[in-house]
Amino acid sequence: MKTAPNTYLWLAAALLAALTPMPAAAEAAKFPPVQPAAMQAWQDKRFGMFIHWGPVSLTAHEIGWSRGTQTPIEVYDNLYKQFNPTLFNADEWVKVAKDAGMKYIVLTTKHHDGFCLWDTKLTDYNIMNGPFKRDVVKELAAACHKGGIAFGVYYSVCDWHHPDFPLTSPGGSVKRATSDLDAYNKYLLGQIRELITNYGPLITIWNDVPQMFQGRGVKTIEMVRALQPDITINNRSGDGGDYETPEQQIGGFNMTRPWESCMTVSAHNAWAWGGAKDGVKPLADCLKMLVSGAGGDGNVLLNVGPRPDGVIDPAQSGRLKEVGEWLAKYGESIYATRGGPFKPGKWGASTRQGKRIYVHAYQFDGDSLELPAISATITAAHVLTGGTVEFQQSDAGITLSVPAASHAAIDTLIALDVDRPALDIAPVAVARKSGSLANGAHATASNVFQKQAGYGADKAIDDDLETRWATDAGTRQAWLEVDLGKPQTFSKVAIHEWEGAPKRIQKFEVQFKDGADWKTIFAGTTVGPGFNRAFPPVTARVLRLNILDAKDGPTLDEFEVLK
Ligand code: H79
């Protein structure tokens, strides 16, 4: 998010650590699971809309977290008196979601700031007591039901505004002098009961930040199950739930435990409205989130932050519409598919349904894409995005040859028909080094974080954004050397500095080895997560990123060497 105050970074790290891991299926159940048919119906939808909205949208600062930081608490808690989104039209929101190809909507009925967007009888701090006086949750639920799209509620477990909740702002870091967690728990259960009883049927209860709720979440789940047995519940109740929720990252391949990544369309990862200059992510990023999500067997909940006047800004709705146009053509490769058998990576992703595998290729090596062997025979191959493909299959693997003219701009979609149910094929990783040239490459580094293999140099060339090369804390200078295995010609590098600590690098050079000498191709200052640079072609076997100055130990997701 854009304005992380340093004082909250420890809290962020702790929370994110608590919110993102994927436990093994066996760890999960302290309560009856949701009906399997309901879980599958939720998975089949694959793509939903998250909506973060409330009085805070007037400030263009982050929902919940700006209370007591950018916005003084007294100011924040009075914003609702001016919140009058006269242009709010629930049917319009539903149309934006449907045009995007989304199959469900999840709205922040109450975020960590405690403000309620519905006519709750349990607190006055709600939408009916501001100037707008319309039950937003009721209107959106009705519009969803009318529009044939599922509706779910986000409900923050932590509530830094409620007088009985033990923690308060900023960021749940201050302990209240007096509090009553049992009383607060009654309030929470009462509110969730209202939402299910008066606004259902719901597809999901999306709990968030279960501060102090371990041992209490199970009560939530039991009540939800009793009221409506087919509601899915996310894993943030305090005691787990039906599905995992990686946040601001696409989950890894996992077919045993359902999951949904929540992502923001905002270019700056804002959840609530971030102002006119906030911007949106490129179409390629949005599409790849969805495709790689489905390819890993997960859902994607893509967030919009409507403006304070009630409109989803055309920048956001326009981008979503482009995703919807793609889905209108190629939705068969996403909805109701399962992930795999080729596990997702920077190369692309794959999904499957019936006797068909959908290969989504983001990158080729020249004209070809090498895939590992699978336990099925390919009977036919087609490029659904237009063009031609030839395939060769042997015990060693599969080669798909797609001429450059048949490469789609973002995702070349190739359907492989196979001789048996595609779901029977065991998932396989696509062993591939980063960068189209680096398949035989290996990497070494000056320094590896605590000499741990998990942070080794090879992690920077493994085509896996989930792993990284890291150096020891306090490292100011370091190098990463890539041996391409044989002399090769390249004219571009891409560097992905870890998003968890971007812009540590302050000064660097990219060099190649010429005999015993290092020759500099180009030099630069900061890098960040999406750096790339083209240059006149260089032929060499060994090159390196030489980091001359860093604020703290440099750490990279990937270093790619490209043609
Ligand atoms: O509702 C959205 C977030 O507000 C919520 N979950 C999603 C769905 C969330 N609560 N806690 N966290 C996420 C983890 C903490 C994130 C933070 Fe930050 C990053 C806290 C500190 C850095 C954002 C930026 C808040 C303060 C600064």
C-alpha cells in the first residue's frame, strides 16, 4: 500500500505472516466444513469483485489504517456525517462486475474502522445516521440477486472503533483502558446474524484480521453453518475456515485446499478509493492474475474502491471491462476449470476441464514452449487466440511450436485435447529458468542471507516470483553472477527487486565477462519490482548484476536475461 508508516511495518509483517500462509488441509478443521457442493460452486466462479468503500473514501486514504495516522481519529470518526454518495446505484456496480466477467461480489460491510454500511440495530455508527440514509448492503444484495450474481460480505473481526474491543487505532496497536471482549463477540455474532438473516442468501463471509479471536472464530462458524449451511467462510475467523486468502499475491499451486487471492486493480494497491491520481494496473497484470490464479487452482477477488460519490471510477471499470472482453471470448479456459496439470510460473499457466488442457503461454523460447511429460496422449492442439501450433510429444516432454505471428499480446491460449480426463493427469512443474535464454544457466552470489539455501542465488533465476535471492541484513554491496552455460546473445535484462523491500538498491551496474575483465553494459540507480532495460545485443556466457550501493541487504525475486 502506498503510505506505510514505518512504525507499522512490524505490525504489517506480523499480520501478513498470520494472514497468508497455506496450512496443510489436515490442519484446518475445528468445525464442520461447508457442503462440498457449495465449495465447488464457489470455486467454479473463479473471479469475483471485492469492494472497499465507506466514509473514508472521502479522504482518498486507506480504509481503517488511516484512522489515527493520516486522518486524526476524531476527524475519521466524523467523516460519516459528510458521506453522501448521491450517485450510488447498486445496479451499476453489478453491471460493472458482470461486464468484467465476475461471478460474485464481496462488499466491506464493516472494515477495521467499525463503520457499518447497513441498517444495523446493534450500533448507531452506520449509514442510516449520515446524510445518505440508504441501506447500501440491502441495495447491493438486491441488485446482485436481481442480476444473477452471488453476493458475499466482508466483515472485519477486529474493530478499532468499538468501545468493547480491546485494541484501538492506529492499526490496532493501542490497548484500551477498559474493554470487554465477550461483549464485543456478542456484537460480532449479532451483526453477522443480521447480515445472513436480512441480506442473504450469501455466498461467503469474508472475515478479516482476527485479532484476539483464536478460540472464538469457531463460534462464528458454527452460527453461520446453522443459519445457512452453504455459506463459505474464509480462513480469517480466528479459527480458520473453508479457504485460504493470500493477499496482494497470487497463491501457489494447490489443489487440496481451496484458496482465493485478493488483489487490487489500483496501481498503488489501494483498497479504498485512492484519488484521481491513483491509477490502475495494466491489463496484462490483471489478466495474468486471473489466469495464474485459475492455473494454481484458485479464485481471484479483484478489488475496486468506488469514489465517495458512489461511482466506480471509469479508470477502474474500464480496465475491468477489458478483462471481461477477454473472458467473453476465452472464459471456457477459466470458469469451472481446475488448475494444472502444468503448474503456473512466469512462463504461463494451465487449466483443465474434461479431456482438454488449456495452456496459457505468456512467454516462448523463440517459437517454442517446452513442457514436461504428462501421463496422457495429446490428440490435437489449437491456438484459441488465433493462429497455428504444432506439437511433438515424447517420453521426454512436449514441445509446442507456435510461430511469432500466432503469439497473442498477453496470453497465447492453446487447447490441448487429450485421450483421457485431464484431471487424472498428475500435476507437473515446468522446470524453467528465468529469461528466455537462461535454461541451462546457474547463478552464484557474493552473499546469501544466513547462508540459507532457501535464499540462494539460484532463487533469482528460477522463474518463480514466490522465491528470492536475499543477502544478509546490512549488506551494502553484493553481486549476482549468471552463467548461461554457453555464450549467448541477449539484449535485455529484467530485474524484479522483492516487493516486500523494494528500492533497497541505490546504485548498480550490469556487466558481462570478457576474458578476465568485467565490461559494463549499463549502470543505474534504483531498481524496484518491475525494472527492465534493453541495450544493443551482447554475446557472452557470464554476466552479473553488480550492486555498488544499497540501503540494506538487496533481495531479488528474479534476474532475467532476455533476447
Ligand atoms: O481490507 C484489506 C486490508 O485493509 C486488510 N485486508 C485486505 C482485504 C488488511 N488488514 N491488515 N492487513 C491487511 C495487513 C496489514 C497491511 C499493512 Fe499497512 C501494510 C499494514 C502496514 C503495512 C496499509 C499500509 C496499512 C498500513 C499501511
